[in-house]
Amino acid sequence: MTIFDELKARGLLAQLTDEEEIKELINHGKATFYIGFDPTADSLHVGHFMALCLMKRLQMAGNRPIALLGGGTAMIGDPTGRSDLRQMMTKETIHYNVECFKKQMSHFIDFSEGKALLVNNADWLLDLNYVELLREVGVHFSVNRMLTAECYKQRMEKGLSFLEFNYMIMQSYDFFTLFQKYGCNMQFGGDDQWSNMLGGTELIRRKLGKDAYAMTITLLLNSEGNKMGKTQKGAVWLDPNKTSPFEFYQYWRNVDDADVLKCLRMLTFLPLEQIEEMDAWEGSQLNQAKEILAFELTKLVHGEEEASKAKESAKALFSGGKDTANMPTAKLTEADFTDGTIDILGVLVKSGLNVTRSEARRAVEQGGVMVEEEKITDVKTVYQMEQFTKEGLIVRRGKKNYKRVVIE
């Protein structure tokens, strides 16, 4: 099976241009392709995970990836999928986030000489002369055509700023620059980025009169990606200090039944034949498939040792054991106690298992809270400070959310 056929079989392809040329390039290791990452936070999250896995797959097939960090485009903000203006970030914040991204990407991509590039579009976007840009680039973009793009439609209803309107031009200029500087002949992005990517291809063809190829991959960055990459408490981060390996493992262990095989195909490097054998699995076997998914992805992000620790801790927890070494931990302080005690609602909120006391009250009343394997039904239940010393107490809300709560 060629790499192109494998991408199709894994359900990764959404739309593409010049299919035969794309097959020729990636199947023979001739593609120099880029994927962009705007540094809007200090860590990558699972919404980026699929893009990184894709880059790794294509690099293994002999192609050269370019990881483009959007130090420049982050100054504007992508309006795609947004109903409001993104919060403006300072140059210092963007620079810090870029450095965090660089470190994390090296776990997936081999940046040794000649094998891959890591570049920042701030290097060319921040030095552009505005009038020159209008004359050299703006002349090639039709406003009427831009306004029909999906990435602008939602924002048009509530008001699209001229700042955001320029994002398509900036992204298109990225591809133009990468084509000229590094011979980049292919671009990848989420299916929501199709209009922006076509703009880049068209710009190259208009200005240089040369062939360029655009390809879009369903990276689950928005529609399904938001569902896959978000929890009730926010994003699932790749940084172990923001989402521990144990929490990361548990997130994938608890994906919906209907999503298990899809995630195995799209995100893991297991052979397709092995994954297809799981298609007939049901019941406890389906749980085994989830464990395989969780272990493989945790290993990919955090290493095999951390994946093994997370797996063993999860097994110990659900079998009634108390292997707390790798369990997510919440720390209380003396200030959280009144006269040396704290009620169960306070424990749930201070540990982050619930956002508000009213939400915590409902969880208790509905029978969804356990402390040390004991179901708590009385919202007035209180705990002494000394109960949280040493190993602390294991507090669970529902089947999937739990913390080891200790006192600092």
C-alpha cells in the first residue's frame, strides 16, 4: 500500500487538488509540505495532534515537512470558526508560546539536517511594507470572492474586522514565501482552511506562473476536533504540566465507542490490518481497544515509560487499588479549611472536579460522587484536615473524573 492509499484508508483525506500530482510527490518522497500552527497558547493540544502525526507519517515515507509557526499570523488571529474577535496577544507572549511549540514538536518530527524545517512566519510578515503588500499581493485577491469563503461567513453575521479580513492574505503569502525560499510544493490543513489554502496556490500561480499544489487533510481541528480535543474543563494539552500523562491516557481510554476505531486509524501507527480486526469487537473487547488506543497515544506523546505507568495506575484505580503515584493530584491549603474542616462541596470545587458549589451539589444529590470508594449522598459531609495528609483522599465525580486530594 502506498502512503497516499494509506492516508485514504485511514480516513484522513477530505479535499485535494491535482490528485495525480500529489500521489506522485508523496509516494516517491518528493513533497516538501507545510502545516501551520498559530501559537495561541503555551502548549499544543490534541487538536494539533493529528497534524503532527500526519507530518510524522509523511516524513517516514521520505517527504520533508515544514512546521510553520505563526508568530506573525498570531498577531492578527484566524477568524475561522469564531463568533467573536480573538484576544490580542503581545509579541512577548507569542514569542514564549513559539518556543514552547518548538520543544514539543521535536518529539514528533526529526528536525536534523535536511529532514525537516521549523520556521516562523514572523520572519517575513512583520517586516512587510503595507503599500508594497497591497500592490504586490492584494491586487491578486477579489474581495467578492473572499467574502464567499466559509472562514468568513460566521464572522460576517456579527461583524468581521478589517484586521481579521487580512488573515487569508497573510496565510496565502506564507505559502508563496515557503515556495520561493524552500521549494515547498504542498500545503496541508484542516478542511475548514480550504479557502485560505486555495488563495496561496492561486497567488503562486498568478505571480510566478508555476505549478503549485494544495492539499487539504481533515485534521479534526475544528468541528470534530473541538469535540475530540476538548473536555468540560478545557483543552487536552500535550504539555505534561497542563495535562498529566495519566489524565491524557484516561481521556483516550474514555472516548465514545463509536470513535475508537476512527481514532485508531487516524492517530496511531498500528497496522491497518490489526485495526480492522478490532471492527468486530464488542463489550469488554471494545474496552480493550480503548486501552490500546490510550496506550499508543500516550506512548507517542509522553514515552513508553509514562504510558505504562498511566496504564497500571488506571487498572489499579478501577480494581479498587490505590496506586496513586501517577494519579492527577489536587492540593488544598490551610486557607481552604474552616476550623480545620471542609465540606464535600468545597472539596469538589477546590479540586477542580466541579466548577461551582451548585454544580457540586447536583453531583452529590445525583449519586455521582465517591470518596475512597464510598458513595457520598449527604451534601453536608465534612472532612478533617488531617484526612488529607500523607496519601490524601481519592475523590471521584462520575466514572471518568477523579483526583487524589492532598494538603500542602
